[in-house]
Amino acid sequence: MRRSNRLFEIIQILRAADRPLTADSLAQSLEVSTRTIYRDIAALQAMRTPIEGEAGIGYMMRKGYDLPPLNFDLEEIEALRVGLAMVARTGDSALQRAAQRLHEKIDALHASADWLQVVPWGARPDDPANGCVSVSTLREAIRSEQKLKLTYRDGNNEETVRVIRPIALIYHLECVILAGWCELRASFRHFRTDRIYECQVQDERFAGQSAALRSLWLEHNHWDEPAPAA
């Protein structure tokens, strides 16, 4: 999570809290270190954000502090609700948590709409405890333009080890597909994330190449045709 996003999340969490929250609890919610939270709180206080408290006791937002409201019409709000609910079908646990936070922000400003329902069945959850690679790891590698070393098993259960340059994620109804330039095949390949049995983020980067690779991939990729097998 980028620092600017994390600062915003800290404000939102403290606004919604009915009691002081410790840096440890904030760190656990945002999946960062306690030291990072201390630095972020200090930065927010330096920006005159009315956060009161101290280390070891907890922090609270002074009453009356607010952020600008979301300026969406009713249909836009309903579109957001349905779209956020459909994130549950992706199997991407980090996006699901982010969607839940967005739901809470919308509910804080608008009446709930429990008559809008989306069935949650879809892609298999990316639970590392069950041997699934976290999709958020793949997304971070795409953003940071870092190569990935994958252990992959195809539909015939044949296992290969690949080094790829990840460039895109495609969310299908029943699975998530990672697209990338495969150094083993010297071409673009697509990998179902539920068939990636090990993923190591490499130190080697392909900085500045993503846009060109993605443009070339999009030029040759047609959704009405089968994707190249991994």
C-alpha cells in the first residue's frame, strides 16, 4: 500500500473508532510495522490532522474532523456497490479487504442497500495456507516491474519453472490469469494463478518495459480467441 493511501486509511479507521486505538492494532489492520504507524501518525499530526494520543495509550481522532463527501448520484453509488460485491468472486483476498473498506466508507455516507445482492461464488480464494499464491504479490510485481520465478503446473499436471515479466492480470469468473513475457518460451504466456505453486519475486527488474510489453500484448491478444497456453 502506498504511503498516501495508508495515511488516508489511518484517518478513516480513527474516524470510525469509538475508543483509542493502539499503534499495534493499526499496524495489524494495515499489515505494516508498528514503527511505520508511529511515523505515519507523526506525519499526520505535522499536517495538523487532529489526532490525539500517544504511544502505549492509543490514538483517537478529535470529533468534528471530516473529509469531503463522495459526490456520486444514486445509480453511481449502486454501480459501486455491485462492483465492489463482485470483487468477492475474484478470489483476490487483498482486493476483497479493500472492497470491504470501501463499502464501509460508502455506508457511512449513504443508506445501506441490502436489496442489491451478488452471489460470492467464483475463483478459488488465494489462501497461501492452502498452497495458493497471493494475487496481491503478483499485482505488486506488475506495479514495481519485477521479474517473477514461477513453479507452474498446466492442465495436464506437467510442472515447469519459468521466469516471467508480469504485465497484466485478467479476472475471469472462475479464475484469475497472469499475463507476462515468458523467458523460457520467448513469447507472451498466460498462467492461471491457482496453478502457480510457488512464486519468488526476483531482484531483477524490467523497469521502463511494461508499457511497451503491455501494448504489444494487447495488440496481439483477442478475447474471442484462445489465449496461448503456458
